[in-house]
Amino acid sequence: MPDTLFHKVWNAHAVRRLPSGQTQLFVGLHLIHEVTTPQAFDMLRQHGWRVAFPERTFATVDHIVPTTSQRRPFLDVMAEEMASSLERNCRDAGIPLWAEGSDNQGIVHVIGPELGLTQPGMTIACGDSHTSTHGALGAIAFGIGTSQVRDVLASQCLALDPLRVRRIEVNGQLGRGVFAKDVILTIIRRLGVQGGVGYAYEYGGSTVDAMSVDERMTVCNMSIEGGARIGYVNPDEKTYAFLRGRPFAPQGDAFDRAVAWWRQIASDRDASYDDRVSFDAATIEPTVTWGINPGQSVAVTEPIGAAPDDEALAFMGFRPGARVQGTRIDVAFIGSCTNGRLSDLEEAARVVRGHHVAKHVKALIVPGSQAVRRAAEARGLDAIFTDAGFEWRGAGCSMCLGMNPDKLEGQQISASSSNRNFKGRQGSPTGRTLLMSPAMVAAAAIAGEVVDVREMLDAVPA
Ligand code: SF4
């Protein structure tokens, strides 16, 4: 029977059907970090349980690490306690940990693919909502809560409800200045932040086929913001080329055997879906959020629509019918697991080169991992950014959320390449976040206000 990747991978990892109707699913890879694990390990100890598969578990620190200096002990007592407890727990359980100072440290959803841990056909779990990122390589990857982290540590299994599968097709060529971030913001805007509840999102179509694996990660990363439990792209030649030679990917003949298996798990051409939706890439424009959830967005040239959310408008300080374009910003943040990869920094650098950050703007570039930072420095991107007045930081989640020293202050407005514009998300309860692509953030940093990046790119050779 023709089937989808989702069902093939799910069935291959199903241990048994539980009396609750859920499926007990074996987890191939468990990624952990400092925030959602201390209590999970405590619960494990209380029961006298051991970590069942330490060799399938990998740890990093990302959420709480300062990006100016990673010197220990951290000044924030709670951050220091989280980092120390992760170290202790990993040492006791024999789990590899890439702590601050390690060449492989970085945001958990950046380092997994980067190291070749994330592979097609895998089931992956991590105590972070944006685990859906890993679906870009053809894995089915679940963000889980602390008690589920405990379950995976103890049994390497999860009890999960079955999902329906929605095929989201994007076809055609994206215009200049339009990026994967604009695609996923447009998808969430149309389908809604609850539109994906109960679904796995399968992304395809010629636009997605043409995307790099990095771009596919941006799309899959924000599936959760559209309510979907997971998002994925079927593996293809780009996926295999991306993985070849990565440290944890199969090597030599084993890689070729793995590719043969990965080809089989892709959705069959005539697979049936519970729902299908399509988008025309030519109609997607550089997109910005105006509200307090990622579905509240408009094209940068477009006024805020006719059905505004009063609470969101009041919080953000917009009037109905206003435009986000021209909004003065205080902070520009390029980073996060959505847009902190090398290709994101390259796109931003193309906009920044030869310009300077507006005097009133604090502008941060935070690579998603130490490897991204090294690769960017090898290409001279750090110099482009620092010459322009950006701060060049160490790897971490930084201003994606307020769990480290990088925070908005008061009612500051941030142009941000991250994934959530919820109230208080960037560290100040009254801080305001405008989500957009890294190139749009770079353009806003230079102009000091939200602008249409296409106007700046017109001056840059294609
Ligand atoms: S960058 Fe943001 S969304 Fe991604 S893992 Fe860190 S805190 Fe979570």
C-alpha cells in the first residue's frame, strides 16, 4: 500500500498499542539540554531507574548560556545550577555532553543535524517545542515535556496519540528577498496557529524541493507555531549530500546502505493524505508579524488587516489598518534555532555589507552553534557584521527567550529572526517582538525601522 513517510516511520518504531489507544513509540535519538532535564533526572532517581539508552542520548547547553562570556560559574545562580546539574546527570549516566567551551556546543536543534545525529527515518524527541526542526531531514521529531523526558530517559519510548497527515505544497519560485521564514509565516497566517492541531505537516512542492536543507529546517522549525505536532520534508539527494561525512552519520559503505533505506521511507508518490493545502510561492512576500502570536502577520507592504485582535494591537501599539513598515525598532536580533545557521548569517551579511547599524539600535548576531560561528568567521562574516556595528556573540538561544542575560528592556521593540512573538518572550514582560527573516532584520537594523528588504537588495548584485 502506498504510504506517507510519517506512517512508515511511525509503524517501524511502534512497540505496541496501549490500552489508552496511544502508541508506545521507540525513540531513536533523544536530545537533551539544561532546562527540561533536572526534574526528569530527579524523578528517575526517586524511582531508582537508570537511563535505558545513554548511547542514544546527547546533551548540550543552549537556553541559559550567556553569549558574551561562557566563563563558569555563571553569574545567574539558577543558570549555574541548571548547567551543573546537567553535567552531573550526564556524567552519572554516561551521556555525552557538549558544554560551554566545547567545539560542538550550540542550540540543540542546530547541532543535531550539524553533527549528523539527525537522520531520515528516525524518531527523535527533545524537551523543547521546536524539535520539529529535525523533520527537515525526513525524521519525525517530537517536542516533549519534562515528564516525557523522564519517560524517554527511563524507557527510550513515548506514549503518543496517532496523527493525521496534511500535505502542504508550495510551488513556484520565491521572489528576491523572500525566504523560507516568509514561507512558513505565510503558511501559519493562512492555516492559523491552531490549524495544525492533531496533524503532522508534510511539506513539499517545487519551492520546498528547491530549498536547501537549512531552509527546510526553518520551515519545519515553526510547524509547532502552526499547531502541528511535527513537520517534515521527504529526504532527497540534498538530504543525503548534507549528511555525507558528518561525524555521526554512517560512514563508507554503511552510508550507501543507509541511503537505500532512506529512499524507501519517503512518502510514496500516490500516498493519500488526510488533508492537502497548496500555496503559490509567487504570491509570498517578505512577511512581518504585527501581533502576539506568529499567525498575526502581514506582507511588509500590507496594512494590518480588517479583523485585528484588540489585545494584540494594544500590546504592540498598532492602530487597525496601520503598517508595520516604518515602525522604529530598538533591537535587532539574528539567531535562534529558526534562523541561526550559516546560510542565515550569509543572507544577512549580503544586506549589511557596506552599511552601518542605525545609532539608536542595539544589534546582535548570535550563531546557532560554535560550528556556525567558526564557519562564519572563516568566511569573514564576523568582520562584516562588527564593521557595521553589530555585536558578534557566542552560540546559544540568546534573545529568542529571556532565560539568559540577553533580554529586551521595558517596551523595547525587537526585529527578530526567532520564532515566537508571545508577550514577554524576549525577557521583558512589556517587550514587543516583530518576527521576520534574517535579511529583513538586517535591513531593519540599518534603517532603524522596519523596511522592505527588497529595496536594499536592489543595490546588491544578485
Ligand atoms: S532558540 Fe529559542 S526556540 Fe530554539 S531551542 Fe532555543 S529557546 Fe527554544
